[in-house]
Amino acid sequence: MSTEHPAATTPLLPELSAYAEHDPALDRRLWARPVVPEHDTPLLTAWMNKPHVAEFWAMAWPQDWIRDYLVRQVQDPARSPYLGFVDDVPVGYIEVYDPHRDVLGAHAPVREGDLGAHVLIGEEEHLGRYSVAVGRAVARFLFSRPDVLRLVGEPDVTNQNFLSLLSFLGFRKEAEIQMPDKVAAFMVCERRDFERLSSRRRRVTR
């Protein structure tokens, strides 16, 4: 049995790239492609069983369960799962969803033009190094859809690190909401706020 980490054997499949950008601060290429369950299940299983991920995703499941979950995500027209990379290294999972067709829509005041996303960084060593860059790239990726006016999310109110990151990216907490499995912060990022904040930071760093 191979002891090689699944990240080392997960195929890049760059021909499937859905988004790519160059991050000048990292001097790295950030890009994403759709999840392919037959290739990506071992990596997502490893990540979901990491303590820092399992604490909030609650998906420390065996590999066949993760595969079934990913297949359902791929087949669901209201959801789009992606694998995020920094150069040739897979670093995160992005689950884009229509909040009107998600449990969030039953508990929060979602609007037309809203798009939701769940995001995780798979390796703990990458959290400090890539979280901000990946967060910005994900927001730019989702706002590249012209019909998207707001990004929304529902992180656990106890996930302070992620809430701080979202605030830094331009999200605001609109409310605390009771979800079936947690008390969540309903977080919202308006397109105009993200673009204004991004423009200001570009001027500061020039």
C-alpha cells in the first residue's frame, strides 16, 4: 500500500481549469477546476479527516462515503464543487451553491443575485500562508459571474478564524441564524464593497 500523500497523486487536469489568476504577493498562480470524484476522493477524504476541517465540516467519513457525497455534489444542478490549487499544489475545496435551493434559504433572507460558497484549506500548514490569497481569489472567481450581486455564507459562530478572514475580505455579519446543526453567522459580501475594498488595497500596495 502506498504511503504517498493523496495531494502528490491527485492529477492536475489543467485542461479543466475554470478560473486562474496570478497573485503578485505570493508570486504564484491560483486556479481551480471542477472536482472529479474518481480522481479527487482520496485527497478530499484525507482533508475531511483533518482535525481543523472535521471540527466545522463534521465529515470525517470513510472514503466511500466521501466519494458518494462528491458524486451527489457534481450531479446536483444547484451545486458546483471545485478543487483549488496554488501552482501545482492542491490546497483547498470550494463548494459553490445556489442559496435559494439550499438549507440556508430556509433560514436567512437571501435575495436574487446571491451565491453561496463553502471553502476549506486542506492542510493546516497552508492556513496562514494561503488563506487570504485563496479567499480573495474565490471571491473574484464568484464575482466573475455577471449576475452575482452578493456572496453569502453561514459559518459556525464559533469559527472565529474564518469569520475574521471573511470580515477582512469585505463580508459583514447580517444576523445570527439557527441552522439545523449549528448557530451560524449569516455573512454577506456585496459586489460593490468587495470591488471598492480591492481597489483601495491595490492603491496601497503599489
